[in-house]
Amino acid sequence: MQVSISVRHGQLAESTQEKLKSKAEKLSRYFDRLMSIELVVDMQDENEPAVEVMVSAEHKHDFVAHNKSESLISATDGAVQKIEQQLRKYKEKVQQKHRHSQQRVSRQMGDEVASESESHEDADD
């Protein structure tokens, strides 16, 4: 998984970039099929920096979150939290879809077994 950080209207210290990178890497705990994470920090208003987090997952799914706050770290935390919610919701949706498809398959198998047993009973008569 690639994590990239870009800064508009300013620069960030290497230590700050590492902190932001470690926060972004925690997203892989919620969904392990992440391809890349991009953080865009906008320092135009130094009193209220803006952070945009863009996550690309397998199968062409992209997640985006924006946040502004009084400090860069809290803005990053807020944006990462929004992405976490999106990833949880997406993962739950995928798992529910998969569970329901398993139930449909088992019902179809049950219907086929029932129809086969009926046809065998008819043949015995």
C-alpha cells in the first residue's frame, strides 16, 4: 500500500509527515484491500489547515474525506475518522451481499434436492 503526502501553500517537517503517514496507514486495519492513500494538506489558512484524504481500494472503489480544524493533527484525525466510517460501511455492505448470496445458493440447492427426491418418489410409484 502506498501512502503519499502532498502540501499546498507551504511545507511540512519530515517528522510531521511521518506522523500523518502513520495515522493514514492505520486505515488498513479496517479494510485490507487498500491500494493507495493520498493525503493533501492545504496550508493556505495557517490558523485552520485543511486535510483531504483519498483512498483507492481494489475493484475501482475510491473513498474521499475532507476536514478542517485548528491544528493539522486534529484535521487529519477527523478526515481519517470519516474514511474509517466509509470503509466500515462498505465492508459491511460487501459482507452482507456475500452472506445473502450464500443463503440463496443454499436455498436453490435445497429446492433442487427436494425436486429430485420428488422425481425419485414418482419414479418408484
